[in-house]
Amino acid sequence: MSASIRVACLAALTISVATAPALAADCAKLTKFTLNNGKVDKAELVAAGAFEAPASPFGPPPGVGPNSYKSMPAFCRVQATLTPSSDSDIKIEVWLPAENWNGNFDAIGNGVWAGSISYSQMADPLSRGYAVAATDTGHVGTGLDASFAVGHPEKLTDFGYRAVHEMTVAAKTLIARFYGSGPRLSLWTSCSTGGRQGLMEAYRYPDDYDGISAMAPANPMTDLMMQSLWTGYSALKDSASALTPAKLTAVHKAYIAKCDAKDGVTDGFVSDPERCDFDPKLAQCKAKDGPDCLTSAQVETMRAIYRGVVNPRTGERVLAGFEPGSEAQIAFLTGGPEPFPVATSYMRLIVFNDPKWDFKTFNYDTDVARARDTGASLLDVPSNGLANFFAGGGKLLLSHGWSDGLIPAPNTVAFYGAMLAGLDQKIAAEQARLFMIPGMGHCAGGDGPFVFDVLGTIDAWASGGKAPERIEVSKPPGAQPMTRLLCPYPQIAKYKGSGSTDDAANFDCASP
């Protein structure tokens, strides 16, 4: 090694050693900083690759897999408690890159009833240079039941909308304190309950975020509770109606066989589900079929799930059902002995306040209004409620998997359509997009390609770029390689007629 190289290496080492204590000291100083409606509990510098998520008795949130934090850079980890009401106990974490902050802030939401901080979802934005924040929304739990809200209306308010806003205010304050200036751009990227939280921010606090990506938003949440309940009820009301995972798989195979080629390409998933009329009777048992085909009663169960909530007195459809193709995840709602606990706990504990309430007693005529009205003001975002967000220049990226079996895809299509109907055409063209993802389940997974850079897409748009007119999606690492185009709804990706159908370059966006 030459003398000059040795000198350079020694100088770099000296700078590194000198910088680390300084960063740690700057981070630790945040514990002395007073937050509005809260306090900093702890602030410490975490070395690159050294973070370990706190152990949870509940495991990761539903739908969130384990994550490795070994590739994360050094960061200042701030833990704080926010108390905007006398019964609030909102835990938040704000992660601040020790070096190479890109000047922007990204916030992460929750799944189902929350109850934990989404650590695994915070890793990627931090590694890309963003300051990032998340919250448990004010309680600790599995996310699968609403027991936290019993006797604690302030905690339901925190979950509904207040916790995320308070987290956002605190995070921006801490960012400014640590770096000397606030974020240039504030972004929200999340799915499911996190998607609803993003819409709620745009509705109630339109200045909090410049760009919001809301994937598969659980909105309107009160309607979703009834849709989940109805789906479970349809299969669990009697033994003849029950569905096994094998029978749901048989229905899915029949759907793919009927609808896959309708778009001109046979590829194992359905690109244009709205243009295929599927009847689950195609999976009904015939004379020589095995045990996994459907009985006539089970055919009616599937028809009820697809049709959606129906008023038994008038025969009118009250709420949309799940799209054909979503059968794999519908098993979570029909696996018994009750419908999805997220919904049954809402009804039992919040709507009817009766620990002995039986899901079979729900009256889909007289109880619908009660179920909606009980929590709508706290939990639901109206489609006409985002005018101030758009007036301030906000960008909204909606997306949803057509094969989602936990949140019906038609909910987001209906929300988007109603929202556009009340928007100026220029705002609609420049500030709002919906991308439906063929074959994708809830937030990820499914038959088709679904992986895309959500954060990069909303960042580029909110930074002053044009609204996305097409997005390329791929299958996850380890799967057979395939890329496809996502097109702004209602357009779909159409094959050009030549070249590999596994390559997005051979597709164009076109009207159905």
C-alpha cells in the first residue's frame, strides 16, 4: 500500500470515528426536546445493520412477512409517546438517516385494527434515504379485534384518524430539529388500513402530505365490516353452505379456465375481469367428479359472495361483493367458526355492545344503517372529501389487486369513480390515478405480476413530474420472470400481437 493511500485511509477512519460520537450526541439530544401533545421516550443512534425489531407476542401484523434489517444504514431511532387526549397512549417511531438524508419524509400505516408499529415496512424507505415514521395508533394488540375500543372512545378516535396526524406533526418537528430544516416532500405509502389512513389524512388534514399512495384502502371501513360479515355468513350459516380451501381452489381454477384467454393472452391470470361473466356453477359436481367440486348449495354460497350484501326484504344489492379470482383469500373469511374476527368484533363490541352477540342474528335490512352510523364519522372517508387536498396540489395514487379476497376491489373502483365525478377535469387528469392490478391479492401475492416501486412512483409525481400513465410490474424474486403494464383505470394492458407475453414492452394501454 502506498503512503498516499495509507494517509487517505487513516484520514477516512479518523473522520468516521470522530463523526459517530457526534451523530450519537445529536440524536440523544432529542430526548430533551418537548413535543406538542407528547414526549420523546428514547433517542439513540443505531449502527448500520444492527437494528432488531422488538419481540411481539402477536408476531408480525397480518399480511406482513418477516424482514431482514441487515442492509439498513445507521440511523437515529426516536421513540415517543403522544397523548392528545387524557386516554391516549400513542406510540410512534421516527427513523432519521444518520447520513445521506434525501430531504424527504415517508410515513407508513397499519393493517386491520393496528396495535403495533410496522417495523418491517419502515426498512425500505430508510435504506433509500428517507426519514420515516410509523405508529401503533394508540393501543397494543393483534390487529384482529376491536376490544381496545370498548369503554375507550378516545382510543377509537385515535385509531380512526387522530394518531396518524399527531404522528405526522411530531415526525416533521423531529426531522426539523435533527437536520435543521423540515422535509421538502412528505409522502404516505401504505396498503389496507394504511390505505384508508392515507385517504383519511387527505380528507381531514390535507396539508400533511404532498403525495399519497393508498393501496387496497379499507374504505369505507364500516361497509367493509358488513361485506366481511356477509361473506362469512354466506358460508357459515349452515353446514350445507360451508366451503373448504380445496373447493375454493376448484372455483378459482374454473374461473381461470373460463376467463383467462378473454384478453387475447393465456397466461394464468385474468387481465380484464370486468369483461368476463363467470358463474361458479362451472365448478359444480358432475357424475364422475371428485370431492372438491361444489354442491348446488355451495354454488349459491359463491354466488352470494360475488353478488355482495343483499337486502333480504327487497332483494336489492346493498354493497358490492368480492371479484371472482379472489377465492384463495376468501378462505380467511369463511374458515369459521365465525366470519373474520375483524368484522365480528366490530359488530359485537362496538355496534351492538353485546359480548354474546351472534353473527347469524345480523339483519341485513334493519341493522345496516346502525352498523354504518356507529363508526362512519370516525372510520370512513367520503368520496367527495378530498377537494382541499387536491386544491393544495396533492397527488393521489390509488391501486388495488383485482383478486383481493380481504377488501373487495369494487370498493376502490366505486370510490374513484364517485371522486372523479366531483373533480375538475384538469385536477382529475393531473392529480389522481387508479391502477387496478390483475391477479394480485391483498396488497401482494396472487397469480399475476404485482411488484412495483410504489414510493418511487409517488415521489416522482409529487416532486413535480407528470401523472403516471403506465406502471411496469414484475413478479417477485424467485418466481418465473414476467413483467406487465398497469394502465390508468379503466384502461387495460393489451398485447400488441408479437413478442413474448412475459415482457411488458409487448403491451400497450388501451380502452377495454
